Amino acid sequence: MSGIHPFRVLRAKPLWIANGVITGVLALLFTVFYVGANIDPVDHMTKLPVGLVNADKGATAGGQQVNLGVQITESIKKSTASGGKIDWRVMDEKGMKEELGEGKLYGALVVPADFTASATALTGSATSGAPARPTLTVVTNQSAGSMGSSLARTATTQAAQNASLQVGKQLTALSGAGQAELPVAARVLLADPAAVMVEDGHPLDSHSGLGLTAFYYALVLVVCGMLSANVISGQVDHALGYTHNDMGPLRLHRPLIRATRVQTLAISSTLMAGLSLLMGTLVMVGAVGLMGMDAAHLPLLWLYSVCAIAVAGIGALTLLAVFGTPGMLVVTLVFIAMAVPTAGATTPIEALPGFYRFLSEFEPLRQITGGLRSILYYDAQGDAGLTRGWVMMAVGLVAAVLFGFGVTGWYDHKGLHRIPAETKPEKTAVPA
């Protein structure tokens, strides 16, 4: 036995340097990805999709046909106040409801059919003491993400208030000299006539986490795949006799079964695919059965859950097989550090800095979340994110298989075996 005390390894500078670099880089990267993505969503917001609906039928005022709704929508479209932060999409009410129901809009501003009639009536009814205020409707869509809906609500409310002041100027001009005879309250009403009403354009069930259950469910699927990959990789190595398996104070060891790197990855991937059936089932049972999460299309939800875990798990196994021990750090960065901030759940993609929007195009969590939103909130419509979810999972699986088996096959071809072929197992030193 060596007479060197184990704690003397703490004097080794390489031990401190190597671990310091790794842990320091992880701390810095997690900070950059998490804090950097969410530090100023309003400043980074670009072209947040918001509907603009003019249902106003107009009215006759001062002997001429007037349509205040047209003037309001044109003014909002031409306004430079938003600085390109809002993508105002002019559409009818039917189109608005369809896009809200597919998660393509974060909100909308609606000018109702009787807006001009109600507004112009104020100039004559103000003296009666019972004016009927025109309304502008701000429509929210929490199913598309609470922060995105909040940003859209702020923008549409501001636009509605500006529109009311604009209409007030026109009504004041229409009232002419008679305005001086109006009561003070009536003149104030004419200056800012429109009331702003807020309504939910796509209501969710009560057990939908305010539009966040899809994100957290997707995160569970990705984490299950990622962590299971680490477990499966270690257990396969133990089953093949490449590593020991410590169970508390016990150390278990199996005879060595030589396997190429390609064979090891194939065994691990097969095990992951099989166990994904179990994990996907239990995730759905836990979320829907035990916790009462609102969900429809349960067979589709189960299939999607199983496939998401399998794809995430095989992707993680690929990185572990290619990079070895550092692979778990790469897996953590790809599936957690870069994925969570770019999922478009807490912060909309349109409010992320450019680099993070680029990452969101292929980061797995965003694709899986989009598909789950479609299943849970949008009646499993393909255009609502389900088609993209399936396609991107298929692309991710193909990329993982080609990368993993391609690189490990090259390792085997170059003779880079985990245990050199000339080394006899019985002579291999086994540390205590």
C-alpha cells in the first residue's frame, strides 16, 4: 500500500486548474445564456406578431361618410413609435381568431363595428348626460406565453389610448363652436372618448399553468432523456465489464465483454428506445393522472412524449459516446443551458437577442415545446407547431445517429478501442 496520504492530491496544481477551468466556464456560460437572454426583452423585441382588426362599418357625420376605424388602423401601421418592435398584422376577425387559436399571435387590437357611430354620437348626446362611450378591444393570448401576451397587451393598450386621443381631436373639431356650451365632463369625454376593454382571445382551462404546462412538460421529457442517457451509459459499461458499479459500500464488477464503440452505442440506444415507452407513460400518468393537468388527445400526447424522450436520450448518448467523460458537460449545455432560455416559453423568441433567436431554430426544447403547445392548447393542429415538432425531432434523430455512429465508427476503424486489444483483462489493474 502507498504511504502517501490521499489529501496530498489537493496540493496538485493541475487538479485545481483543470476543475477550476471546467466549473468556471460552466458558471459563466449558464449566466450568459440564462441572464443574457432575459435581461431586457423589451429592448431586444423585434416584430412581435400582433393582430390589427378593423370591423368598423363607419357612420355619417357632418354630412359626410366617416370611418374612424380605417383612420386608426392606418395611423397605427404608419406609426414609427413602435420602432419595428411590433409586427401589426391587419386582418379580419375570423383570421384573428384562427391565428390566436394556432398561437401565431400574442394579442390583437380590435375596432368594433359600431365604433364610428358611437364616437360621432358623443358630439350630439353629450348634452343629454348619457353618452355611450365607444370601445376598443385589446385581445390577449396567454396560451402563446405569458410574457409575450403581456408585451402585446402593453403595446395594444398604448395604441388604443393613442387612437382615442386622435379620435378625440376629430370629435372636438366636429363639435365646433358648440363645444363651449358643453359641460366640463362632456368636453373631457370628447377629448379622450374611447374606453379600452381587455378580453382573452384564446381562454385556457384552469389547470394549464397560465400557458406554461406545455413548457414544463417538455422540460420534463428532455430532462428524462438526458439523465436517463447518463444512467444507461454507465449501466451498459458496467454490464460489459468496462467499469465498476458502486452500490453504497459494495463494489460490483462483471467480466469484460469486449465491444466496439459502435456496438456499445447501439446497445445503449436500443435500451433508451425501449425504456422511453416506460418513461413516456409514467410522465403522462404523473402529469395528467396524478396532478390533474388539463390535456386532450391523450394517445397522441403519449406517442409524442415517448418519441421526445427517445430522441433527447439518443442525442445525449451520442454526445457521451463521442466526447466521453466531458460529454455530460456538453449534454448539459445543449439540453439545458442553451435550451431553456431559447424555448420561447418564458420569453418570446421575438424578444430574444439575435444570437439566442439563432439558437432557438434548432435547440430541441423549443421544438418539443411547440408540438406540446399544439396538442395541449390548439387541438393538435399541425400549423400550431405540431408539424414542426415532429419534423425537427426526426431531423435531430437522424443527425444524432449519423454523428454518433459516424464518429464512433471512425474511432473503431482507427483502433481507438476503450481497452487496447493486446491488453488481457485479467492483467488489467483494478484500483481499490
